[in-house]
Amino acid sequence: MAANLIKPSDGVLQAKFNTGSDDWSAILPCVDRQKYTIGDKYTSWDTQGNFIFFRPEGPEWNWKFGLEILCDDGFYSVKPATVGGRNFLNGAKLNREVGLNFGDIFTVTKLRNDISGGLANFTFEIEINWFSRSFCPVSPCTLGSLKNARLVCRHWNEEVTPILRKKYAIKFSYSSDVYNPSLKFFRYIHEMRDAENWPHLKISFPFLRFLEDGQENWKAKYAADLKWFLKQKRGHYVKTLALNGYIHSDQDYLMYLDTVSEFKDTLEELYLS
């Protein structure tokens, strides 16, 4: 029997209505034995897997929103991440692990001082890929004027990487997505299988302070994901490294130092700004 060469589609958790952040979404790559935890309090990779922050804007509601979405053998499943939450899947109470399908709808009851704030709606959708394998957006004749090229999908590795690897750098820039500044590391490894072979990297560190209570520690999550991305067994071969960001604490300094140390055997040029 021939092996199934069709790669399963990635999923997208999308905030839809009355969530306090209806433009929020998170792509969940379909990676075997991967767990995603969605919530507002990061603890560790060991307990939560790949944690994704969801922090609604505006008034705080006692809705105990939290999900664990698991992927295995090309299929997704979901279970509540918190005890006593008011999470529903397609209208049924979510109190155990169940299969998750594209098009499923989550609803969460919002309360504050026993007053209802209505239902918040989320959907689980398929990631739409607009990139065609028969079309390559970069050709050798355009390299002279090329300034930036964005990672689009996993076919980027096959179509564009061989053209750009020698001359251009992978840039991990910090954007306004302050809740999930590190998820891009995981997506790059998923989409771009040979990212470790790129000799040039540019990394911008976000300014996210360590919170004293450690419960909503965005910077700790970023540091943990960066360490995961740079681990030596991944076989990075970096010759040129450019680092950008603020140094306001010993933790900031150590993040710089640890990043440089990972490439000590191959690094030839280092730029700091």
C-alpha cells in the first residue's frame, strides 16, 4: 500500500464574537504528539506544551477560559484546560477530551459578579494556503532589489529557500502580537524544515518585563521558546548573527549571552543594536 503523502492541514483557533479580542487567532500546526494550551497564565513547556496567550481587552470577566488542543496522527482533539470552566463545544458541555473537527464552534459563558456578559464564540477552522506549488514568487533576476520576503507556507522551503539561503538572513522580528511573540519559532521549524541550515539570522528581542508573580510571564515564555529553537541538537550552522532589543535587566543580558553561546563554534560575525 502506498504511503499517504498528503500532509494534514493545520488548524486555526479564531476568536469570533464577544471575546474582547475578536481579531485574535492562532495557527496550530498539525504536528504529531503536540499539545497546545490556550489561556492567560504560562507555567512551563512540560505541563502546557506550546502555550498560547489569550488576553481579552476591556473589562475582566470570570469566564475561566482555557483549552488544551492536542494533535496526533493528523487529527485534533480538545479538552478543557481549567477546572470549573464554562466551555461548550457545538452546544455540548466540554468536560472531557473529544475529537475536534474543522468548523466546530466553542462558546464560553462570561460572568462578572454573577451578572452575565453573554456568550463568547470561537471557531476552529482550516488554515487556508494561498501559495501554489507551481508558482515561485522570487526568481534569480529579482534578487538584486529584494529587501524582505515573508514565510508563506511549508512549500516555501522547496521553492524559495535554495535561492535565498546563501545571501539573505532569516529575521525574527518582534511585532505588536505581544501575547505570542515566540510562537513564530515553532511555526518556522514546522514550515521550514531546513531552517537550521541558514547561515544568517536576525533576532529582535521584545521588551516584556518579568512579572513578580510569574503567572502571566510572557518573557519567560519567549525565553523558553527561543532556547527550544536554538538548542544545539537542532544543528544550526550560523555564521552571521544580528541581535536587537533592550537590555533592562540581568535576564535580558543572559538572553543575549545564551543566544550567542549557542553559535560559538560557527559564528564569524556578530552585530548588536
